Amino acid sequence: MTRLILASQSPARTKLLADAGIQHSVLVSDVDEEAVQARYGVTDPHDTALLLARAKAEAVAALPEAEGTLVIGCDSVFEFDGEAHGKPYTAGVARERMLRMSGNSGVLHTGHWLVDCRAVAAGEESDDGTVAPGSGATLGAVTSAEVHFTDMAPEEIDAYIATGEPLHCAGSFTIDGFGGAFIRKVDGDPHTVVGLSISTLRALLGQANVRITELWPAQ
């Protein structure tokens, strides 16, 4: 049986996979995002999303629990006015950002990195004596979507921040919760804005010689 591990603590990502019928387990990495960015000096939002997704996937892939599985790591970065916006963490930062975003648009970049932790040597057997069809793949992709916001009154912004939702979301918003009320339209894959593109995952799995249907529940 093909097993997938999501290297992310995001409830939105795991719900998205579950809603798409993709069986998976969750194993959270202990990656220090700021340290990774400082080490590589990446400032481009597109590249930052991919770098952090790779760091998370490879950290989990190195764990004993990941042996014999496929690991997918994801990270999202919001690009607005040429700046990279991750999670705001504080109400003040979130409010400042959302006042600027009101009536405007930005691009949400989501990096995906897949690591095939299954055995790859010809005839190599797993613990149960079966031959594991691993590809040895370690590859990634970024999907991007342009997000257009409605005009937001300061009172609405304050009420949204009071829910706590935007404080731990890239760009200070999410489309699959309270924040959806402030998004006028999305140009691109809407799953990208949630934090994981199902079609991109399918493409990465395909490069590892795995059909996404192998992760669906047995009929």
C-alpha cells in the first residue's frame, strides 16, 4: 500500500487532502523557517516558498517513521507590493497589512516538495519481505494564484483579526474560513490559496511513478 505523509501542521492542508479522498498521515517537522531563510539568503517569494517546502519535507523524510512512505512538504508565501509576507503573528502586523491589501491584489505562492522514501535498489526488500517500488524522487514545484481583495472597512479588519484566524496564515488571510468574505476572486488554482494544490501533488506523484488514485480509499 502506498502511504503519504503530510509534513505540515496546517489543518487546512490536511482537510483539503481528506476532502479530495487522499489518505495520508501527518508528521510535523521542527524546521526553523527564519534560520533556513537566513542560511540561504532567499528573498524572492516564489523561491522562498519552495525552499521552505523542501526543508520541511526533507526534515520529515529523515525520520525513521517516514521509511517506506512518500513525504509531501508545503509552504506558502504571499507577495504584495514586491514584498514577501509570511504569517503576521501579531494583530498590529496583520492590521497594517490588511489595510494596505484592501481593494488591491497580491500573489500567493505555494511551494510543494515530494520525497520518495521507499526502497529503490533493484530487489531490495522491506521488513515484510515485499519489494518496494521506490523511485528515489526528490522534486518540487511552485503554484501561484493572484488573489483580489474587496474593500475592507477598518472595523471589519479588526473583527477579523479578533477571530485569531489571520495571525497564523501567510499574508494574513485564508480563503477557506472567515477571510473568504474579503476575497473577490482568485486567478489560478484556488487550492493554491488554501496551501496545497491537488493537481500539483498529482503531477509530482506522477514523476515518482505513483498514480494519485493509489492514495484513494479502496473501493
